[in-house]
Amino acid sequence: MKKLNILVSNDDGIDSPGIYALVHELRKVANVFVVAPDREQSAVGHSLTIYSPLRATKFHRDGEMFGYSVTGTPSDCVKLAISSLCEVRPDIVVSGINHGPNTSINILYSGTVSGATEGMLSGIPSMAVSLDSHDYNSDMTVAAKYASLLAMQIPDMNIPDGTFLNVNVPAVPEEEIKGIRVVHHNKSVWKDKYLKRNDPFGREYFWFSGEYIKSEDNAEADDTALHQNYVTVNPIHYDITNHEYKKQIKNIEELRLGNS
Amino acid sequence: MKKLNILVSNDDGIDSPGIYALVHELRKVANVFVVAPDREQSAVGHSLTIYSPLRATKFHRDGEMFGYSVTGTPSDCVKLAISSLCEVRPDIVVSGINHGPNTSINILYSGTVSGATEGMLSGIPSMAVSLDSHDYNSDMTVAAKYASLLAMQIPDMNIPDGTFLNVNVPAVPEEEIKGIRVVHHNKSVWKDKYLKRNDPFGREYFWFSGEYIKSEDNAEADDTALHQNYVTVNPIHYDITNHEYKKQIKNIEELRLGNS
């Protein structure tokens, strides 16, 4: 069988342990092309660099060319890779492995997920992968193995246009993982709090803090299944119109401006 | 009737004509509190500033306090406003008026829309408003009037939890606007292109370019209706799991790691 061409990006930066573990595992079975941000880009959401130029530099690791380091966001990296840097069009885009889970609607803030979104928008089957731990020293091996297992499955999965996979892996030893679960997303949200402090010159500043409030849901929801030590796979699409409510507000089409 | 308390933000920056026209119009009928970025934040998507502090400074216009200028993104502004700066909890959040349309799934990149998303995530009825013109000198008056008309309607619209309104206004004289249309989003996407150039030192750089490819759809889709001179109202929600496809891939739950 012909080896798959896989484009890999992430949001923790090209020098992070997560992308290294992922690429190491994928290179056993596929041709891997890496284009990733030159520094951490967490919480950049679906940002795009349009008012400044991008630089792409070859990045070496263990004495070998590892991939291209780009002065931009995950979205920039995937767009630039597909349109300009890749010699062959990728069969799959994989973004990750992120330090920290990307679950619930908090994926709206996720650079990792936006990398997979860009792949999908370019018409390429795509997957985001995250580990449920923010610890920089977490073992990424198990997550990398699951990422590879699922990536190899993608060509047979008939992922519909406009849909991609968002994968989260529990941060536990391999034998404690209960299996894979196809999920929807919880409705957990951050309860915002800003710490108000004064700088050394006595001027006020604010710093984002806050608390993650897990919503209750059934065992098919991502936060819930992940907490039960399942690898979660959420097929995401952006059919974001609330079609039901759209029908209910037809009457606003009758509104007219007053003669003010 | 008690005056509504409206929080206004945007992504073009607190000194842009769009937010000025919007606030001017809304202040005729509501209490308006402005918290907006200190500079243009277009294409920041749903970015959040978490690794640096935020500053909020009083910003004056025409000799009066206009609002708070914040060193962050639209998401930062709305989060900071609701949690820390607003004296009363807003009844409504309005983000805009943006220079340039926010239609199709390109709203994923939109700072303007992310401002409304944050309001919604905080449980407040929210609306994003954009004008279909990138011209800095466009007349914002008509768009501001429609924004006000719709904002005053919001308390009676029973917007469901998790849903907000994305409004686009044609850039034509008032009498040429055909009315309001409730829409879903087109599937138009940008065809990516990066210009490859050399800097004055001969080093290569890339700059995002590309072309907006409008998809065909019916008269109830945003790009299409906007082009026909309708004010479009898309009720957006982030129920982004593809539930249909989720059922189809249940079989991947049987996958197991090999003994590699």
C-alpha cells in the first residue's frame, strides 16, 4: 500500500514534546511533513496573520531536518503548508499533540483544533489530538500511538465534507485506557475571573484567571468520557446556524426602520 | 420602560467609525457601556490573552468619556467587561460595526463575531453587526440604525441558550435596502494563496493573499441575501458535533493499540 502523506502542525510550537512524539510515531508508517509555529500559540483560536509577513525556516532536531518553523499561528501554518510549502498535497492533516485537553465548546479558543479546521476547510481529512494534562513532562507516547492508530483509519472513515475529528487522550498509563469512545461535546465553560493587581509603578492591570465548570452530561460527552479514561473522538462540523430557532424568528423580517 | 444596559465592543478598535456610529445610535435609546480593543484586531478569531496582562484605559471622544480601551482582543474585552468593568450586568452585548462582511464559515476568523460569542457564553443575549464594505469612509449610519432596531427587539426574541445573532448590512443607501432576512450561512471559503517575496536583505517571506470563492446557495443564505441588498440575521450556535456522522463511526470504538 502507498504510504500516506501526513501534514503535522500544532499550537505548542515546533520544539514541543507533543509534536515530537506524534511525528516520531507517524514516521513509522507514513511520510510526514511538519509545519508548525516557532513558539507557543495557545489560546490563539482561529487567528490568521494578514497584516504582517510570515517566515518559514528549516528546523532541525536530533541532527535531522524535522520540519518548517513558521512565525505564525496554527491556521497560518496549515494554510501556508498546503498552498506553498508541501511538495505533495497531504492526504491527512494532524494537529497536536496538545498539552492539555481540548473539550467542550472551549475548543473555540484552541489553536490545535484550528489547525485541523484549516485542513478540513482545504478539503483534507483532518484530526486534532490533545493530551488531558498540562504538565510539560507528561508522557506523550500513548497519545501518539492512538493518534497514529486513528490516522491510519482515516482513509476508510468517509469523513464528510466540512467535518473533522477532535481527539482527546487521557493522561494515564496505556493499560488504564478503557478504549475509544465517539462523543459529542459537553457544555462546560470557564467561569471568568480577572485578577486585578498593580504593577511596580502602581498602575492597575488585569490578568485572566477563572475556573473550568464541568457541565453534567452522559457518557457520550467528551469531558465525561475523558474523565472515565476513554480516548474521545468528536466529529466536529461548523454547521453553526441554529436552524430550529431560525424558523421561529421569521417575524423579524417584518421590521422596518422608523422615520427618525 | 426601563432602559436596556448594552455592552458594546468591536474588533476594529475603539477609535473606529463603526463603533462610534453604533454607540451614537444606541445611546438614543439605551445605557451604553463601551469596552473595546485599543487597536485593530481583525482576523484574531476567538483569541484570548492569557500569558500577558491586560490594561484598561478611559478613552475620550468629543470631550466625553466614550468607553474603556483595552490592550487585548474582542474576546478579552467582553470577558473583562462582564466580569470586572461593568457596574451593572449588561442586558445585551453588541459587537461592531465591523468594516467588511462576516458571512459564511469565515466568521470563524472574525474578531467581531467572537465578541458576540463571548457575550453568549456568559449567558447574555448577543449580536454581531458588520457592514458589507471594507472602505474606511463607508457610511455607517444605516447599519447603526438597523443594529439599534434589532437590539431593541432582542428582549422579545427568546434567543435560546447557546445562540446569538450575526447581522450583516448591505453598504447601500437606506432606500435600496430591501428588508431583513433570517438566514443560514453560505459555504463560501477563501482560496488560499501566499505571495512569496524577498525582503530588502534578499530573505524570503510569505504574505497571505487569496480569493473569496462564493458558494451557490438559495436566497436564505447570508452571502446570497446580502448581495441582494437584504440585512441578514443568522442565529448562530456552536452545537458543532456532527451527530449524524457520529452514529456512523461507532465502529472505531473497537480499535485497539497493537503490541508494538
